Amino acid sequence: MDDRDGKIWQDGSLVDWRDAKIHVLTHSLHYGMAVFEGVRAYQTDEGTAIFRLKEHTQRLFNSAKIFQMTIPFDIDTVMRAQQQVVRENQLESCYLRPLVWLGSEKLGISAKGNTVHVAIAAWPWGAYLGEEGMAKGIRVKTSSFTRHHVNVSMVRAKASGYYINSILANQEALTDGYDEALLLDTEGYVSEGSGENVFIVKNGKLYTPDLASCLDGITRDAVLTLARDLGIAVIEKRITRDEVYCCDEAFFTGTAAEVTPIRELDNRQIGDGRRGPVTAQLQALFFDVVAGKAPQYRHWLTLV
Ligand code: PMP
């Protein structure tokens, strides 16, 4: 990904894509303490707009706060920088990756004495779990790897090191011929995908795990809002894997994954084995919202 044209915002200014580099003795590279965001911008009739820019940027600052990393820019600057990156790279729709990391002043477990850096890159990225998955649903496997525990790593943060767990789970699922992993929490309840929140539909009601062990997903929050506004009952509660086997519909949400139906878990067909009607309704509304076609949710969009 390093050899391409374009600009990346790094520590306050735009640099050429190929020049956005760091030293091999960067603290975050060794110990994994960096925080990041995944954000998307979509084409709308008014121009390119970033979806829930404020919420993503606020979560980035919260993630940094959890690790006592002081971002040397204010939130408005980091929001404006994201708009600038999309504009400067002339992207109509894209994925954005803001990253906050510790510099290379010193190594050792103590992070003290290292400077805090920020970079923002953006590039086109289609359906994360594939166009076919988006339409027909994906095949998922319950992971042998357990999701984070609140007192091992703090899941309100979106931290780079946490993704070792995600990669292990995703790697295992893909090696075994599935499209994605579903991780359980330390007590065996459903938590989330390797990079997505999970929902199930049963008897017309929408269920999703509470936030004890999963990321407070911004797409999750959007889908909960859309569902409530459509008059669908939503319940946040502990969910067991056999509840997923026996539900009517299931889907993942995430900035990258958007709304992706799940058609199978652990070789058990879910519902009719294809995108269910509630999933289809929420997915269609979600894509209308991000494209600026649902005026009541216009406040979630920030033009670049
Ligand atoms: N859980 C994990 C582990 C993730 O990496 C993501 C993607 N950021 C999500 C859930 C979904 O969060 P969001 O909707 O804010 O992208």
C-alpha cells in the first residue's frame, strides 16, 4: 500500500504518499500501543460526505485518553484534516484511516517520553466482505479464540494491539473455508466479529450483545437508531451461540463491513440461508442514509 500517488496527512501537514514513513524503532510498532479509526466517506448529491465524522473522531480521542496518549491536535483539527485528505486525494467515496501512535524516542514498556503522532490516509475500498456477501450473506465460524475481557484490555478503545486477537480469529476462519469469525467473550457469550458488531433477528425483534466485551460500534449505533425509528424492537443483551443458530436472521455491522448478512454459522443455516427481510430493510436504509438520501439523518454526514 506504500507505493502509490496521493497525499497523507502526517502530524499537521500533507506529505506525499510514498514519504509518509516512520522509524523501525517506533514504540507502537514494538508494543502495539496505537489507536486508530476506520471511517468512510460516500458520494452524495451534495458532494462527498464523511459518515459520522464527529463520532469517529471523538472515539479516536477517547481511545487515546484510555491509554494516556495526549493527541497534540484538537478534535476540530483532526476532523478538518480528514475532510482535507478526502478532498486532496479527489476521492468520491473512500475509507479513511486515522492513526495515533508513539514515536521512536525510546523503547521499553514505559511509554513515557515518547511523542504522540497522528496520520490520516484515505483510499477507495469496496465491500469489505465482498459484493456477493453483501447480497447473499456470508459463512461464519465461531472462533476458538476468546474476545477481550474488560480487565485485560479496555474495549471502549480501538487499539492496534487488540487486533492481534482479531487477526488470529479471522485467519482461523478463513483457513477453515469460512468468510469471517464470530468471537465469544470470556464467559462464552457472543461478542462480535473480528472487525464487526453482530446482530440477530428473532420473531421480528432485533438483538445485539451489550457492550461489555465488544467495540461500541458507530454502525451498530446507527443501525440501532434506524431500527428504532422503523418501529423494530431492539434489545441489547447477552446472546448465546445457539441463539444465533436458531435465529431468523443475522448480520454484521461495521464501517468496513457496513451491513453484511450472515447466512450460516458453524455449518448451521440461519433462517432461510439468505439475506432476511429485516436485514434487507436495514441494509437498504443504511445505504440511503450514507448516500444522503434520507434527510432525517442528514446530520450524520459532513461534506468534505
Ligand atoms: N468491532 C470491531 C472489533 C471492529 O474492529 C469494528 C470496526 N471498527 C467494529 C466492531 C464496528 O465498529 P464501527 O461500526 O464503529 O466501524
